[in-house]
Amino acid sequence: MEKIIEVKNLYKSFENVEVLRGIDIDIYRGDVLCVIGASGSGKSTFLRCLNLLEKVDSGEIKLSGEYLFKNEHKILEPKLKAAKAALKAAKKDKSTAADKLLLLEDDYRELKEEYDALYTEERDIAKYIGKNIDLLRQKMGMVFQQFNLFPHLTILRNLTLAPTMLKLATPEEANERALALLERVGLRDRANDYPNQLSGGQKQRVAIVRALCMNPEVMLFDEPTSALDPEMVGEVLDVMKELAGEGMTMIVVTHEMGFAREVANRVIFLDDGVIAEEGSPEELFDNPKSERLKSFLSKVL
Amino acid sequence: MSWFDQLYYTFIEKDGYKYIIEGFGNTLLITFGALIIGVILGVIVAVAKYYSEENPKLKIIRWVCDTYVTVIRGIPITVLLLIFFFVIFASADNGIPVAIIAFGINSGAYMAELVRSGINAIDKGQMEAARSLGLSKWQAMRNIILPQAVKNILPAIGNECIALLKETSVAGYVAVRDLTLASTLIINNTYDFVNPLLLSALIYLALVIIMTKLLSVFEKKLKRSER
């Protein structure tokens, strides 16, 4: 199966708090991946890193085989420093045997070469991404907890702004597509209203449509129902279910365990910045292995 | 002499109306010229500051912006105007362009702080949503952040416009015949102190009222999305 997103050894810290401590996961086309975990476990940060809304510290992210982020030379840095220090100390100490000195020198040189090669490669990747980040982001739609619709624009303009501005569609095409998608979520008659005239559930449905208007390959959902009144959660989840049914690749950070069990084909449990458990919803919800997951599930179910 | 005779003498017989018309024109010219410069400068400085705050490579730009705002806000406009006229543009024989530039640069510093506070007040999620759709930083700034920021700071911009209009009354220091200088010139010609000052005061007041009205109309138009 085709991998859409590949994540390797992802690290991210804020100030001195390590939020993500080495995440590895591959996401395949058509996957509906639910990310669960206690608050502060790094779920949202993980999602935001995929979109590079957060600056990642080190690791690797690939989108459709193309690098979105690669930074491994930083991991080598401490090793390199240690080798350098060892070499220096050995040189100072006159009693060191010549062959040992040679060995240390070789070690250092090897490490340095590896480091330099990585550094150059990653610098070029960073440069390329820096130039093309906006293009790469177009392939990933994002839905936020707080909707983040543009309050000064009508619903229709919210939907068509990006496609027309980025010249992906003519204004007519964009309008047509936006209206068709609005129709599907039952909001066509609100096209000319402003976001603040809508209810929370309606806003979130519009936000999903806004991301869909860009024809993304992956949709990222960051706790899409957490800011909603309980009676509106259903309408948003229905739209997401429909989307999943059509084969859209989705990564959903959520507290809706019912949704995760019903719609997801994979669930990961993040705990303390690492993937503590991974598997099908049945495996995770019915047979949790770790104590942490057991206690988490007992609190939320 | 009745009041009407006095008015006739001051404004018609002694050509007072000509001074007033010229002064009125110059005051408007300086105010709007300075306003345009001020708004453009203010937006540029505010946006430059916004970007340089998150990018350490742009430290110099940030320093330039900070210095501009600090220095300009720290110097009285009259002194600034005199410096512009007698030092920087010492060879200028017409004070009007110099006054426009001086008032514009002065106003820009205040506008910059206004616009910056407006930008900072916009929820971070707006920028993130725009970026997640693939818009560049600048496209997001221009289409999403700035329109909302300007809407929020419109009342404060109105205040700045009014302050600017009234500040132009010191343009006479560099021999620009604005409304204030016009009234003092008429006083010199006629020894009528009351009427020229009263008239110029009324004109300033009328201008401020018109400005306020225009702004509130504009504000209402922008408020549509908040029903």
C-alpha cells in the first residue's frame, strides 16, 4: 500500500519541556488514524508538526515520498563533540600510544564526514522546503478545534479565497465547487452569511469544507468537536464519517472514543510524547495492554 | 461699527477671505498628504516588526523600526518640523512638501504602534488557518490579518487623524500659510482679533466633525460581518 506520510524519530520540545520524544509512524492512503491520549500527551503538537505549523526539532517527515522535514545532524552533534573532546584530551596527554591516537582520529574523521554530509543534505532539503512550504501545505487540509474561519469574509469567500488566490481554480470553478460541497453538508443556503451568524457545528462543517476545497490528499483534524456544544457534535462527526467512507486519508486527534472505534482503522495512544500503543480500534479498546492505556480508557469511556 | 460691518471689513475689504481659503486648502493638503504617508509608513513598520519578532535574522530591521518609533515619538512635532525645514531640507523654499513629509513621518510612528496592536490582537489561529490552506505569510497578512486588524483599530485611527489635523496648526513655524497662520495674518492686517480666530476655530471644528462622521459610516460598513 502506498505510504502518504512517513514519520521517523520525531522530536519536539517547548522551552525545556520535551513534548514529543521520538515518534515513528507510517500512514497509508485511505487510513483513518485516530490519535488518543490524555491532555498534554503531545497529540495536538504531533498533528501540528505534520503540517509544520510547529517547528520540529529533529527527525524526519515525508509526504508522498517527498521530504517535508529532515533534521538528523542535530542528533549527531553531541556525539561529534564528545569525539572531538576525546581526541583533544588524548593529544594533550603525551603518554597516549600512537596507535590509539590514530584510532581516535579515525573515529572523529568518520563522524565528522557523516555529520558534514548530513548537514549539507539537510540544509538543501530545508532550503527547498522553505521555498515550497506553501505548496506542500496545500496537500494537507487542517481542521482546528476553534474552527478559525475568517470572520471578515462571507462563508463562500472563506471557501474560495485560497483556491483562487493560489490560482488552482478560476473564480467560477471555485464557486461551483464550494457551493457543491456546501450543499453536501447542508449549508448551501448560508453561503452569503458571515461565520459569526452560524452555530458552532455549522462553523466546523464549513471549516471542513474549506479544507476540502483545496483538494487535499490528507485531512488533519485537531480535536474538531472539543469546542462544540454536545448536541452539535453529531453533525460534525457525520460529515467526517462520510468523508472517511469516501476513502479520504484522515488523521484525527480526538476525545470521541465512539467515533474512533466506529470509523478509524488504526488508533494510536500517545503517552508522554511517545506512541505507547498502536493497533486496530478493537485491539486498543477491548484489549489494552499497558496500564496507562487501561487507566486512560477507564476515565474516558 | 456693527458686527456685520466688522466682518465685512475684516474678511472682504481687507481680503481676509483669500487668506482663509488659501489656509484652508493648505491645512487640508498637509493633513491628507501626511495621513497617506503616515498610514503607509505605519503599516510597513508594523508588518516589518511583526515579521522580525519571530525571525532572529531580521534583528536589524527590528532595531530600525524600534528606533524610528522611539525617536519620532520622543520629539515634539514643532521641533521635528523645524529640523526638517532648517536642517534636512535646508534648501527648500516651499514649506508645504516639507510639512507633509514631517507630519507624515511623525504620524507614521503613531500609526505603526496602532497597527501593531491591531495585528497582535488577532487570534493566532487566523494566521495558522491561512497558512494551513497554503497561503504564504504575506498573502495571509494582506487578506486575513490586516483587514481584521484595521477594522479593530479604526476608532483609534480616527483619533490619530483628528490629532494630525490639529497638529498641522504649527505649520506656520516654517512659513506655511495654513489656516492658523492665515488667521494671524488677518489679525495683523485688521487688528480684529475676534473674528479671524473664531472663524478658524469653527473651520477646524467642522472638519473634525466631518472626519468623525465619515469614519463612523466606514466603521458601520465594516461591521457588517459582526451581526
